[in-house]
Amino acid sequence: MNGHSFSLEPFSSIGPPLNIKITGNLARRAAKLTIRYDLHGPLAELVIPAPAALPSRRHGLWEETCFELFLGIKDSPRYWEFNLSPAGHWNVYRFAEYRQEMTEETAFTSLPLSIRRRPDSLLLALELEVERIMAADQPLAVALAAVIKSREHGLTYWALTHPGPQADFHRRDSFLVEL
């Protein structure tokens, strides 16, 4: 099993730092990819969507609090963006290359999200079958990110790294994890 623990950092221009931490773990075993995001801090200061009675595929999840996973095939410009809402809503987009030819990925008709909320923490987990979109043994380049909506500061952007002058999760130089 290939595994990686991570901690996300805020984009520097968000103003006074939020008193939160976003950590997690990403692991791959053959064709299964498991990801867990742990958000810790005073959740009352954040805008977190309420659990949906019927979670579904939705567009624009990045306009609210949302966890994101970017999967690229190593040494290929093609990649996928996974949007995971604490409400249980989700979406997957496929790109031919950097922000080009965005298409909803139809290989997934649902994503089995596991979400646990407490007053000072939020856990979101997903087990993903990567062979739905690529060969199970292809090496992956992965970027991990989150959009967190603060009651006071609006949207804030979190990632493993922010290599550009603006928060941009699609940059391939931010796909730091190799599995």
C-alpha cells in the first residue's frame, strides 16, 4: 500500500489566518484510492453546508466549503478534478490538459462519501475505484486542496502548495503526491 499524510496550507492573501487545520491521509492499494480530510477548529466560524437528505452530483461546489482532489496520470497532461461537499454532494470533471476541455466524468454515477461532524471537527472520507478512469497500475500525480468559506473572510483556499501568484489548484506543479 502506498500512503501519504498531508497538511494543507492557506493561500497567503486570505487576511488574518483562520484558526483551523486541514490534515488527512491519502492511500492507494492496487485500484483503490482512499482519501480522508480532517478539518479541525471552531467550525461555528465557518460556513459548512448542512447534510443533504439526498446527496447528488452538483456543479459549482467550489463556491462553498468543498474538499478537492486532483488526479493526474504521471507524465500526461490529462487529469480529473473531484469536488466533495460536506453536504454529501459531489462532482468529477475530466480535463484534457491545464483547464482545457472540461467535461463531466460519466464513469462515476455516485461517490460514497463518509462524513462525520462534531463541534470542532469535520471528517470527510472517500474510497475511490481508480480503474473506472485509468488503468489500475498507472502512476498517479495528486493534488489535494480545499475551499473553506469563513463567515468573516468569505472563501479561503487551501492546498499542499501554492506555486503561483493566485490560488490555482489546477497547476500541475501543485500535483506533489505520487502514488
